[in-house]
Amino acid sequence: MEESVVVFRATNHQTYSCLIRMDRRLQIVIVSWPDQHASPFTEVSSLASELVTHYQFNPQRLLLIEHHPDDQRPFLNDPIYSLITFSWNHYQAENPVRQPLSLAEFIQIVLALSNY
């Protein structure tokens, strides 16, 4: 997996940065926010749109997963991973929906994609 820091401007005109690990062939991106208070869920659509434009991902195939390290989760039973899905208007992501993933579900997704 490639690793990169992405800096993007959100619709609220603020600039955010995040660490991504991605597999371009599988079109899977795992995002981590460097600051626990900077996870701009309402602005994650801007990140997804930037990824599709910059890395030329297919919006319908892009799999965006948020990683929440132990030190960024208020409670230990909070999810480590969350799948974020979008409605797409051409190359613009809209209406993000976060779905918590267990570690087992995350592993199943990665294994299924790697066999694809």
C-alpha cells in the first residue's frame, strides 16, 4: 500500500490534512486524521472528491475507510474502523454515511478485495 499525506480544502473553506494508505488497483483508501479533534466528518465528502479527482479513482468503486487509533477513541469499545459511503454527483461526493466496522469485518473486506 502507498502512504501519503493529503491536504485538501473543504466546502467550509478550511484546510485539512490526513494520512492515507491506499491501494490504487483495489481502489481502497484508509484515512487517519492526525488530530483527534480534526476528523471533519461533515467535510469528508471534500476528501473523497479530491481522491477521485487527484488519483483518478472510479467514484462507484472507491472504498473509503476511516481508521481510529486507540488514542483517538474516547471509549475503548468505539470502532477502530468505519466505512464511509457517499452519493455521487459525477465526481463530487455527497451525503457521507459512516458505518462502524469490527476488526473482523475490516479484514474480510480487505481479503475479499485482494482476491478480486
